[in-house]
Amino acid sequence: MLVIIIVGVAVTCFGAYLTIKYLTQSGEAKLAGLQVTLPFGVIVMIVGVVVIVFPYTPFYKGTGKSSATTAVSPNTSATSALTTNTSSRTPISNEQEESRKKRLLSVIPDQGIRSTCFKTKDDHFAGSWIVMECRSSGLAALRLALFPNAAAMYRVYNKDAEGARVERNSGSGNCKSQPSEGAWLVEGGPDLGRLFCYVDNEGRVWYEWTYDKATVLAYAYRGDDNFPALYRWWLNF
């Protein structure tokens, strides 16, 4: 279409040139030895204008342009893609959200801490359903996230443990004094999840642990590197 428009502009300019040449030379203009008349110049300009306008007419769109028209208004493919994209982001009902909150908060036995929790966002918990932040004395932060399944939860946990360069199965009990990783449990019972701990680049001690049955992942950290203090807090949590 661009080529046609360029040709049309060129023809129109040529017609205008012939007309001006005729008018400025008192009707005696010649082109390549031929007498140029006023009607000839005007006709050339009209032809040029027609060529420019032609691509925008229904005649042009109806000839060999069906694929381009389809691309401009893809009523099926684009709509389907949009529907797929938005359906995955469909807001859940209030009942579903409350159910997820209740499931997440069920892992917090301390009613005082539980009452401080509120919903938040945290990219750290990629793939989670809901994230909540809570307050507790002695901590700089405490956050928990509910995941749809254990696989999604452990993708985050394993990535974090690897990033912290903590030796796997070095014993969760060692977290009272040094970076470690391992299963955790209530004395005499089965494994309830996994825990790792480390000190970040800012000198803060972190704990990150899972609740396997509830598919909840949590982390807590202090403003310092006091392993024993965070370990005591975690045992009572």
C-alpha cells in the first residue's frame, strides 16, 4: 500500500508541475517536444489523487487483503488468549479467601501473635495463594505463605536454602548456634516439615521453615545475628 501511495503522490506532483508550467508560460509549455495543455495537467493531478485514495477504498480491501484484515481483527485467537489470561487471574470469593486465611493461621498456636496478622504481598513466596505478615516481640519480620501444594512450596524453600548455601541435612537442631538445615518435629512425633537458618549479608539471622501438612512456608528474622535468641523464639512459636 505504501508503494501505491508514493506513486500517487509522484503522479499528483507531476500533474501540478505541468499545470504550473502551462500557466506560467502563457499556454506555450512543452514537454519532450509535445505541447502541454491545461486539461492534460489537471487530468494527471486527478489520476494521482485517485491513486493515493485507492488503497483506502473498499475496492482495494476486497482484493487480496483477506489475511491482513484477519490479522488486524483476530476475533478468535486474540479473544481466546485474553480469556485464558484473565481466567487465571479471576478473583476468588470471600469464602475462599477466608478459608485460606484460616488454614494459614492454623499453624500459629499463639493467639496473641495470630491477632496481629494481616494480608500482604511478598514476591519471595512465588506461586503462593496468600501471604500474611505478623508481629512478634524480638523479631524484625515474620511472614507466612499458603501454597496450593507441597511441590510449589518446596520449590521456594529449596531455592532459598540453596541460595543461602546451607548444607542440607546438617540438622535443624544446630540452628540454635549456626547455619543448618534439616527436618523438624515435635519431640516424639513425626517430621512436620523442614527448617534452615543462616545469616544474611546484613548480619541478620534468618529462619525459614515449612509446615508440610498445611503447605505453609514461613520465615522470620532478627535485626542481629543472635542465633540462640531466634532459636528460643522459634521453639516457643
